[in-house]
Amino acid sequence: MNWPKAKDTFTTYLFVAPAIVLFTLFSLIPFLKVFQLSVFDWDGISTQMHFVGLGNFKTALFRDGAWWTSMRNAGVVTILALSVQNVLALILALIVDREIKGKNFYRVVFYLPPVLSGIVVGLVWNWIFDGSHGLLNYALSAAGLGRYARAWLADPKTALFGIAVIHMWKGFGWGFVILLAGLQAIPRELSEASRVDGASEWYIFSRITVPLMLPVFFLVSILTVLGTMQIFDIIVSTTNGGPGYHTEVPITRILAAMTGSSRFGYACSLGILFGIILLAVSMVQMRLSKWSSQLT
Amino acid sequence: MPRRRFYSRWFLPLLALLAVAGCRARDSTTKGQILLWHWMTDRDDALQALADRYTKETGTKIRLELYAPSDAYASKVRAAAQTNTLPDIFGVLGESRDLASFITSGRVANLASAMSANNGAWQKQFFVKALATNTFSAGNEHHVSVGVYGVPIDVTNIQMLYNKDLFKQAGLDPERAPATWNEFIKDWRQLKAAGIPGFVSGWGETWMIDCFANNYAFNVMGEKKVLDTFRGLVPYTDPDWIRVLSLFEEIRREELLVSGAVTMVNKTAEQTFANGKAAFAFNGSWCVNVYKGMNPDLHFGVLLPPRLIDHNPMRIWGGAGSSFMVNAQSPNVDASIKFLQWLTAAPQQVELAKATANLPANQTSLGDLPPTLAAFASKMDSTTHPSQWPLTENPTVTEAFDKGVQSILIGEKTPAQVAADVQKLKKQQAAQ
């Protein structure tokens, strides 16, 4: 290699070096450290760590019922978000995509909830769902449905669904923005030509819009799954995982292991298991996405 | 020299060198200057004023750094411990096992000799229970060397409170609080008949459930049997534990708990009581300051949790409220101890108590306390705390117990079912 070429290569690496150093320091090393800690019994402070091999994973997989309850709870909220939240986002995106009055205003309004802090949203909804003086119970009583009033977030029958409602309210704006961008990328000529040919609105939607939007649907669904499974701030500001284990989610269990019982190693193993599950779900979705794009 | 060559030959390597040099950990301790990390937003101004005065009097500079909320503070201290960047004085928030880990890894100085110097002058000024929280005795479960490892700056205890105005409204004597469980239920029925909501506590924070349940466990079966349960010698399915769990079933049956209290954080519970939306509350001595801020016109009294049976005393959780530890690896250990001795002396404790309405750790400075705070102070002898016990329950078992209580309160499980679940988990943990 001659000197100018070597210098060129060196300069290239020099420019990339800060990014590599930062990535290594703040992403790679912590990531590897989590794997290292997951095979130890460690309280987070002691200089001594006890090697337990795969013991932490064994406990998580076969003995920790609360962990699997938390996975199931997150799964329920995710299914609701995938269906209700995304359908709502799509309907709103379809409406705003048309030439309606004040569409820019609606775009801003629909996008507001995701911008708000989860803690703030949780506190506001706490007040709405409050059993004694909540807005929802007040509205029910005013409508003559006072018999249905309850402490929505403290009742085991409604607590998780209450959390799902808050999460979907806060999250639908993301899907709305992405779906709207997808809709606007579809050439208008396609639908206009179909209309000239006498196609109904439903026909245009099912035969043109949906097939062309499939990759966007998959993107939104991947983001929804990843975002919902990692739900945390809303839980902390509303139910703290209760009553009982009814609103526990994986992140609250990881935090409970780490700070509640000082089992850092076990918390790391839960984090790895959770990561693997999310990775598997994402891979399935990406496969489906590829398959759908081949179809279109 | 062309500009491009200058950049490639000198500027970029210099930048890289500076970047690497900048990665060095910042010194958290400096000889002759004391750095103190704390988490108490409500006491920041008062502590700063005292620190400034100490600097003026002695010439020793005290630098306070506030990190809040307490969760963030606890994480910061843990991270600093792992990177050897702890300040001269700090607090360990958590349970005795957390403090023990800091001590066994050589990060907290043993203050026993300073405490016992001059015939134990420093030690004697504290409430015994306050110091017990930071003391490790011979044979402790964490294998920590015998010693005193923290300096309490205030004390706290957790009791029940009742709203005097609501008592009057229901035709009850506002100066007579119920002393037994039966009286408590009787008073509640009268309050309920008057349309007054019952009892509130932040039972979404499970440690408060644990606290309440422990009070009654000590009352029903005494300390020895409770500790024997932790040792695995008494099962949770024992009738005495079922009796304790049944209290929560009775609370549910009597509709005593304010709606939603089972998932309520304590701050909301405090607001509920302060607004007169509950006749009773279960809260710590810090509430005096909190209620003053929320509703200065609130008239409330303090009562020991009404006892269930007479032959064991009612014990309440209490002890050191906030404590400071001295960094064993600091170059300012002696100066830090001197500052803490000054901070816990009577004049400074009186000033701190006045400014923050917290109970002082120095028992010789109780003179000017308002009546409600004095009521809390008068029960310091009845306090106990897991950090003072020779052993504590496995945290996983404790969590299952507290979550089980929540299940009873929402009518999902019976006391017997919860007891069986907890005992099963206890056995599993013991097998591990």
C-alpha cells in the first residue's frame, strides 16, 4: 500500500473512530456486561460475585410465575394495541388523508399524546379512572349508569384493560403519523383512475390501498409490539404492577429484581430472556413483511 | 502549512488525546473540602444554610449536591460505589442488606470509636432506635464487623392518623381515638353511617402493606415467632399468620378502605386524607410537614394502630429517617465525622426540625415540637424495623406476601390461600 492510500485509509478510520469508541463504550460493553452478569449472583454493590452458570435462566424459565404473568399481561396489552390502537390510527389517517377542513389541526392534535411524558399521562388518567372522584365514574353516574362505577385501576377485572386504554390513547399517534405518510406515498392517480372506472370506495381501499400499505402495516405492527411489550412508565404512575400481579409487565419485574431484591444477576438474565423474545417476535414480523412485499 | 495538513497532523490527534484524557473519572473527594450527596429536596435549603454556617465557623468548605428523586439517588450512589467515585458523605437508601454490601466492600467507615469517645457522648444523644438502624451487632446475618456505620439526622415512625373534624361530624369524641381493633371497627361503622369514607394508605407501594402487616404480626404472635417464621421454623399457614391476613379480609368486608387505595401511591393517599376524604390514614411522621403543605387547616390526631390482642405490645416501624454514611476511602474521614457531629448537635437539630417539621434524631432537642409531631416522638420506644432485626425475610417471599394481601383486599383470594401460596414460595426459596 503506498503512502497516499495508507494516509487516506488512516484518515477514514480516524473519522469513524469517535463513533466506534462511543458505540463500544456506551452500547457494546454494557451489552456484553449484561451477558456476563446474567451468570452471576450479584447484589450490585459487593466486590464478590458468585458464578451460578445458567441458574438464573433456569429460575426465570421454570420457577418465576410472576415473570410469566408479566409476559402474559404485556401480551394482552400488545394484542389490544395491535388491533384496536392501530385500527383507530388507520381510520384517523384515512380521514385526515382526505381533503377535509382543518386537517392540519387534526394532525397536530392526534400527534400530541405520544409527545407527552408517560408519567404525566398516567397521572392524568389516574384522575379519570379514580374510584371516588374520577371523571369516568362521574360521567357514568350522570348517564344513569352509576352501577358500573368502580375503582377502574384497582379492580382486577378492569385494571389491565385500563392500562391498555391509557397506553393506546398515548400510542395511537405514532401509528397515525406513519400510516398517514404511507397513505400519502400512494400515487393519487391509482385511486382516481379506479373511480373513473366505477370502483367503489371499499374496492379501492381493499384492492389498492391495503396491498400497497402492507409494508407500512408491518412496520407499524413491529413498532407497536416493541413499544408495548416495553410498557413501563404508565404502569409506574398508575398501578405500580398491582393489584396483586394484575398489571405487572416484564420491565417492572426486571426492576423489582434489580432494586427490590438486589438481584442484579437475575435481573440481567430476565433482560436477556425478554430481549430474545422480542427479537424472535420481530424476526417473525420481518419475515411476514418480506413475504407481503413479494406478494405486492 | 496548508490548513488541511495542519488539521490531519496536529489538530485531530490533539482532539483524540483530549477526548481520551477527558474520559478520566472526576475526583469526587478533595482533601480539605467535604462533598455531601443527599436526596432530600424538602431539606435542601435548611441543610445548605447549616453547611454555610459550618463553613463560616470552621473554615471547612462543605459542598452539598442534591440528587432526587430517591430512586435516582440510590442508583447514583450504587454506580459511584462501582466506580470508586463516592463523595465524602452520602446516604445508603435501601435495606440493611444494601448497607451491609457497602460496608463489606469497604466503602463505609465504622464510626464506633467516634461514637464511644468521651464516654459515648455522641452516641448518647441519639434515640437508641435511630442508631440501631445503622448498627451491626455480633452474629448479624450479613457477617458485617460489629460497629456503627451511619449517623441519623432525623427519626421517623409510622402510625395511624384520624381526622378530628370527621370524628366530630359522625358524633364521635375527637379527643378519644380507638385503642383496640374492636373499637376501631365500631367507630368506623359510626363514620360509615354518617357517609364518611374510611381508611386510606398508599398500599400501591407494597412496603406500606408490609409495614402494617408486620405491626399486627408482632401484636398477634410476638417478635420471636415472627423471626422464627423468617428462619423457616414457623409456617405462614400458622393460625397466627392467618389471623393477621384475616385483618385485611375484615378491612375488605367492612368496606373500610377508600376506593382505589390498593393501587394508590402514598402521595395520593396523603392528598386524600389531607382533603378530608378519609377518616383514617396510615402514614409516617413526615406527614406532619406534608399535610401542612396540602391543607394547613387539617385537624388530625395520631394513634398507635389499634391493638388486636393485649398480651403482646403493638410495635410500629420506625427508627432512623435519614442517615449519612462516611466514605471509608475518603481523605476527609475525620473532617466528615466532625461535620456530622456538629450537624447532629442539639442547636442544629432544633433548627433542622423547625425548618422541616421532621423529628430530630437528637433526643435532647425535642422541646419545641408541635403536638402532632410530639405524639409521633412519644412512641419512639414502640418502634422496630427490619434493619434492626437479627434477620430479615427473603425479599421474594415478602413481595409474594404483600401482593397476596392486595389479592385479599380485592376479594380475589382468601387468607388461607395467600398463606399457602407464600409458604410454598418460602419452601422453594429455602430449597434454592
